[in-house]
Amino acid sequence: NMLHPHHGPSARLPRPSAAGGVAVPVHKNLVNNTGADISLTEFQFGLYAVDASGNATGNAIQKVTAGALGDATINIPVTEDKDLTYIIKELVPDTKRVGMTYDPSEYVLRIDVTADPAGQLSAATSTVLKGKEAEGQKAVVFTNTYALTPTSVSFRWSKTLTGLASVAQEKQFCFA
């Protein structure tokens, strides 16, 4: 398997940002054995609110597009002393590319916000792969595979010439 020319995940974890929020790096890998020219900028990721059961709800509250190297950043403002939980997943287009297998992974993002005595907020973050929380913190990486299924086609035909029986032996036909 060959990764897209822009190699492997930049395994970066969420980090507090200086602007009073959290910056969550997301990375797209593409396994493409066909040589087809597929830009990583055609892939998007969404940030979703979660319900009481821990499932993504509604439409994405934020969407980001991968850059040429597959990297994107989801920025989440932190404005109050309140813990936050989100789901991050790949946005699969309505019209899927033929031959593309999209990554169904969902990452749970937890932001634990605390305020010091002066009211300054700080955030501790973690991302885990949903359903595999025991594996611990993970970088948010989605890997798609692009492969075309080989197809073969058989044709049968015949050519009948009437009235030219002696000449038919001398004709050549080319089907391209």
C-alpha cells in the first residue's frame, strides 16, 4: 500500500491556543495504488455536538477542509469554566468518488476547562478513538483508500458479406 505522496500523519494532539481556545489538528492519509491524481483538499472534517449517549448530533457545527498536505485545524473557543465534549469525523460527500473507501472513524474530543482564582481559563484536552477509549489518547487521523476494481469485457461479433463470396477472403477488418 502506498500513502499519498504527502507521507503519514503528523501525529499532533490537541493543544490550548493563545487566543482563548483549543486548536485540534486533524490529518488525512490517502492510500492510492492507482496513481490517480487525487487532491487531499477534497476532504473535509466536521465537529459535532454530542448527545447524552455520546453520539454525534445534528449537522456539523464546524467544518474544515484538509490542506494540500492533508492537515487541517479545528479551532474551538473556550469562553467559560465548563467542560466540553465533541465528536470529530470525516464528512463524506453526498456523491462519493467511485473506488473511494471513506474512513468511518469518530474521535471523541474532551476539553476540561478550569478557571484560576483570577478567572483565567485553561484547557486540558484529549482525543480518543470512539469505541476504543482504552487505547488512550490518539492524534485525529483519517485514512481513506482509493482502489478501482478491475473489469473485463468480452465482445463477440461476426461480419457477413453477401454477393462477394470470392472477395470476402481478401478483406481485413480492424475494430479499435
